[in-house]
Amino acid sequence: MVAQRAHEVEISGIRKMFEAAPPGAINLGLGEPDFEPPAAVVDALCDAVRHGMNHYGPSAGISALRDKVAERYVDRDPDTNRDNVIITGSGSEGLMATALTLYDPGDEVLVPDPGFVLYAPHARLCGAVPVAYGLDEENHYLPNVDELEARITPRTRAIVVNSPSNPTGGVFPKATVERIVELAERHDLTIVSDEVYEEMIYDGKFASFWGRGDRVVVVNSFSKTLAMTGWRIGFLVAPRSLAVEINKLHYHMMACPSTPAQAAVLAGLNAGPGATQVMMKEFRARRELVVKGLNRIPGLSCVPPSGAFYAFPKFAWPGTAQEVAGALLQRGLISTPGDAFGSRGASHLRLSFAASRANLKKGMSILRAYAKEVNGG
Ligand SMILES: Cc1ncc(COP(=O)(O)O)c(C=O)c1O
């Protein structure tokens, strides 16, 4: 009845947990800030819809917003301009449009494990084969570049990278970025760099892949930084000739991004990074709270995330990650089983700390009670 590709993908483990949750459960499952978009952005959205910005726009986005986004990338590559930028209907759509543009059936695509839930399914939807490379706790969740190279074959087309990482919180230092770029150039691969958490760093410094070689696509989003996950708006930056191709696929999926949302985002960017900084101050405090709290629970160990807003503790309890997350769900806590992000995520849970301190404390007391139960009271 349906095409084979529909059988190739499933609803993500993140969504499954969310949708199976009992009423009133503490939600540390979804990756979304518990903040509202900045007032300037909300006002600009209302103004836009009241003043006629309710129609189709250019498929690559309105020029003023593309210019504004390009400005941010000029210090990474001085030649960047609006022709490099496509405004997308979210980071998710940007990733799909990029995959459809780059991957042919039979191609291999290197994806992180554990890694964000869309990379491997997107490759499969294109008929390509995702090939996992590991991110290990012992290596601060950074890729082992030799392992990465060992996985390259004549069919390898692209490497997907994500720093800061969902779910691990790992942040690539500049040296890792440079090594991956060098590797990609040597093997003629395109780098798809998911940088949606670039403004969410606690330790170290963010190093972008943009401006390092001519085979890089950066996928980004306004979802997290402007606390507008429900608005569905993002962007990507690509070499000009590739951007023309990606824009065709993007057009066939959504014609154009939301016009009023673009006007609102532009107002947000013009207002500067203040709102994101306020949010980050709070996330930093919550990170301390959660990492300390988790490491005090018998059977849990948590490496402090360097970026994003997820704790990714390892558990030494009986059962698979699915089973442990299922048991926690019955006790009123929504988490995401680590193996939803790949087999190397086994024995981990992902807990989002983009939730109120009160809910984080409640979530940790459910974990504490569970640890007591499994350790025999
Ligand atoms: C690493 C990563 N990339 C991309 C996305 C997609 O974000 P959006 O589709 O809301 O822009 C997310 C959302 O959780 C993410 O964590």
C-alpha cells in the first residue's frame, strides 16, 4: 500500500515517549526551551499578520532576513552573502532538503552515534546508507578522526557533524573541526554541519565549520535560540551553487518559509543576542543543578555537557534504556532512552534541562526513588 521508504523510518524515540506520557508527567523529554520568544519578536509577528504579511514570499526567504543571517557568517568567510543563505521551515526541513540534494541511492553517509534522530532516517529516505561513527564518553564525546577515516569507502558521500551535540552536549574544539575538514577534502566529501546549538555553550568556544573549505553546508535554526520551536523556522548556509540546488528541493517541500515568522525573526535578530543570553544564564545554573544532582544518584554518572541543554547520564541499572525510560514514564517522568540516538546510546538517558528548576528537582526525585527501588530499597 505504501512506498518502501515509509517502512524505512519510524516515529522517533523522543516523540514516542512524549506521546505515551501519562497526564501531569514531568517532561524532560523534549528539546525545547521553556521560555517564550522575546517580546520584540512576538510584537513583530502580530504586526506582520495585521499588516498584510500573510502571503507567499520568495522560496529562499525574504532578502532582508537572508542579508541579516549572512552578516553573522561574514567573520567566518568574508565572501558570505545572501546567495549563500536559504531560510527554511526549520532545522529539520533544512536537514531534509540538504539530504535530498546530496545523497543518491547507494551512497554512504557518516552519521554520529549517538546522534540526533533525523540524520540516519534522512539518509535512508534518500536510498542512501547511514554509517555510524562513535562518540564515546571517554573521548568527551568527540569523534575519533581515525575511526571516522576508517569508515570511509568509495561510496561515502558526506559526513554529518553536530557540535554542540544533541544528545551528548559535546563541543568540537577548533582542532577537531580542522581535522574533519582536512579529511573531508582529502576524500572529496561534503560536510553537513548541524549548528543549531551554536549559541548554547558552557565550556570552551564554538568553532563553526563555515569558512573552512568549499564543501560545507551549515544547518541552523531559530527554534532554540529564540525559544520558538513551534514556529518552525530555520536557515542554512551553503556554497552558492549548492544553495541553488538545495533551494529547488526546499521549494518542492514547502514552496517558501512562513512570511510573518520571517518578519518576526528579523526583528529578533535586530534586537541583538540579549534574550538568548538571559536564557543561557538560566540554563547554565540548571546544568549545575542537574549534573550535581544526577551524579549523587546511585547508579547514575553524568559528564557535564559543554553545550546544548541535555544531560546524558549513563546508568548502571538492570534493563535496556527503553525499559528504564518506560519504567520512569510509569512513575511520571518523561525522558528519552539513549538508544533512540543510536546503539552507542545504550545505558544512557537523555534529560533536557530546558525545563523549570522545580520540574528538574521533581524529575530527579523520581530518578532517586527509582534508583532506590532497583537497588533493593
Ligand atoms: C541537533 C538538532 N538539529 C536539528 C534540530 C531541529 O530543530 P528544528 O526543526 O526545530 O529547527 C534539533 C531539534 O531538536 C536538534 O536537536
